[in-house]
Amino acid sequence: MGNPYWLDEDVPPRDSPRHDGRVDVAIVGAGITGCSAALRLAEAGLRVRVFDQRAVAEGASGRNGGFALRGGATRYDVARDTYGHGQALALWRWTEQALDRMNELGGDALARPGSYRLAADEEERQQIRAEYEALREDGIEAEWLDELPEPLAVRFHGAISHARDGSLQPARFVRRLAARAAAAGAEIREHERVDDVSSLEAEQVLVATDGYGHGLVPELVDAVWPTRGQVIVSEPLERVLYDRPHYARQGFDYWQQLPDRRVLLGGFRDVSILDELTDVEETTPRIQQSLERFLAELIGEPPRISHRWAGIFGLTQDMLPLVGRVPGRDGLWVAGGYSGHGNVLGFACGELVAGAILGKDSPPLELFDPARFG
């Protein structure tokens, strides 16, 4: 029961080179960020070595809800007020471009059915209506829905429809990234734990573990908080009820129906929110029971559960990732802290930090600079 649905697929064979001695870049974490960065760095001709204490995609990248959404963890109208109008718009457009690149790389690991951001009550309706107005003011594609399709209409009070969002089989996608990176020359070492980044034989080191590996970079231990998310998946239903990812109650509830008609549901972290600020990867009865009760409402019958699991993600105070050089540490880089939106942001930030290591200065680096928490 603790094994994620995404990891049930057979792992395709992958030939990985072995590098002797010192490499240009060592990467800790073979999830979406680490594999994205490894691909770009290897394609640029650098000698790259990737470590993971598990296998590729078996951390947060194989333990999430499978959403591939544009934007970040903060509502767009709030992001404009918090980060600045120009920064918020640039961030949104940057994630759109990243999702389009994922579409090119993903094959059948990524579908683009769109998504719904739902209002669970009148207060949330006002909030997401303000977000919708801000999106439309800035020319970002979005549609407001007063009339919702069944079975949403009886429970929710309006929605934003994001037509270009996606649904991702994250483990399949990351395994394909890893295969591409290995084909480009990256060495991938699975089941090798790193406890001290200074022990790695590399000119540069990238820590790409999001909420895992807490303490690997002591300077940032208070900047990224490991946070637990819990998920359940039903047995296949007889009919399709939900045709895209759904996101409600400020993101505390999220679900989608999978191609085999199972319903995946995650969230309810707020039921026991302080307990979920942890790096302990285990399910808890209180949240699992809340998930099961809500899943019964969503499908109209008592659910039969096939999978349940927990995963760890990195939460930051301002809901923005940390990407760039670690202050005061020559040759040490970090990319993580996606605040629960790691599929698209993780891919994009892997490319971003790889570009920075290669000497390319891209605009999001200033916004994501780890030194802002110094």
C-alpha cells in the first residue's frame, strides 16, 4: 500500500556511462530537477554524475499528484502584489514555455486536458475570481466558469479553467529524462546515498532534492521546510467522472481521474498541518481517513483503495523556489523548494540552474536567489 501508483510501471532499460575520477558537476537527486539539469549539462559537453539514495524518480518525483500546471504555488493576483507585476508575469510565461518543452520531451507521459481551479465556498470564489481578472488583464489564457459540469456543480461555486495545463505520469517522464541524460553522457548512480556534499569528486555540486536531504546544505536549513503530502488512489471506476486535474480549497484538495479510470486524490494537509511539517515519509490515519471520506463524496460510493502513500516536498516562506549558488559556498548550487508545484517548476529549475552553471544568466535567477533568505 505504501508504493506509489506511478512506480508500478516496469522500468525501461537504461545504459549509463561510468566516469573515472573527478567530474565537472555532481548532482544529488535523480528526480525531475536533477535529471533535467543533468540532461542540459551533459548535452553541453560536461562530465556529469548523478546520485540518488533510491532509484530514478522514486522520491518526490514519483510521489506527487501528477499535475503539470502553469504558474507557481501562489495565486497570480497575489504574486503580482508580492513579487511585482513584471516578475509575476515573466514567471508565468516562463512556466508556460517549460510546460511546452515538457510536452515535446514527454511523449505519452504528458497529456494536456487543461485543469480546473475550483471555489469550495463563496470566499474562495471571490479569491479565484480576482485571480482570473488579473490573468485576463495580463493576457494569460483562462476562462471563468459559473456553470460547472456534473458532478462538480453541487459542491463548488465557480472555477477557473486553464486550457493548457496538463496531467503527468511523473515517474515515466523522469525516467525518460534520465535515459536522455545518460545517452548524452551523464553517469547515473542509483542507491548511493550522499551525506556530505564536500566528499563528492566534482568541480561543482548541485543539490536537487527539494524537501528530501534536509541538512545537506546547512546554510539553507531554515529556508526550505520539508513537508509531507499524502495521496490515495481508487480501484478503476466504471465511468469517467473527471476529465482533467482539479485543484480546490487553496490547493489543500487535488484530484484527477487517470486513464485507467482510477481516481487519484491528495491533500487534506490542513487537517493536521503542523504534523505534516516533517520529512517522515509515512501515511497517517487522520489524513488518510479524511481523504477516503472526500473520495467517497467525489465518486458517489464508498471507495475501494488500491494505493496510498506519502511523499516529501520543500516549502518556502515566500512560495518561490531556491535556485542558484549557495551563499558563502564556492562551487555549491541548489535547486528546490517548489512548495508543492514541483513537476513543471522542478523541470524548469533544473534547466535554469544548469544554465547558470554554464554561465548563462537568466531572469528568474534573481527572483529565486537563495541569498534572499540570508
